[in-house]
Amino acid sequence: MSATAGVDYKAGALTSGASFVYSSGGHVRLSLNEFTYASARRDLEMYGLWKLDNKLQLRVSIANALRHDWISDRGYAGAAGSSGTRSTQPGKTWVRAMLEARF
């Protein structure tokens, strides 16, 4: 399952907005002996855009504002034994500022 929600707002020279994305995780059997697992994902992104004049604007955006970690497992279980791996990608928030000019 996945869901996305977004909102934008404008007041004078300022435009701002945010979007939230949810993707469910879970277990998946790849074969009789192999399986994988992925954690649910929750991502929040936000932005602000200031129009300084007709040709110049400043955009500030924040990605992964919730700093959500992503975890995945992969495993094998058979007659000869079992093995598994787990990887974790730590959630990092990214902030970007861009000055945009039109010529």
C-alpha cells in the first residue's frame, strides 16, 4: 500500500508547500527458501519559495524531514542451514537553498 498527500499555500511573494508519502513494508517470499523484508517508509518534504522580483527567486527545501531510517532484511533457510543479512540506511535530512534567476 502507498499513499501520498500534499498541500501548497501562497501568500504574496511567498509560496510554500509540503508532501507526505507513505509506503508500507513487509515480508515477501522470493522462493521456497528465500525471503526479504522491507520496513515501511514515511517521507516528508517541505519547501518555501520567495519571489524577490520578476527575475529572481529564492527556494529553500527540506527532504526527509522525519529522518526515518530504512531497514531491509534478506534471508535463506534450507536443509543445509540458514543465513541472513540486514542493512540499515540511516535517515538523513537534506536542506537545500537555491537562488533562481531568469534571463
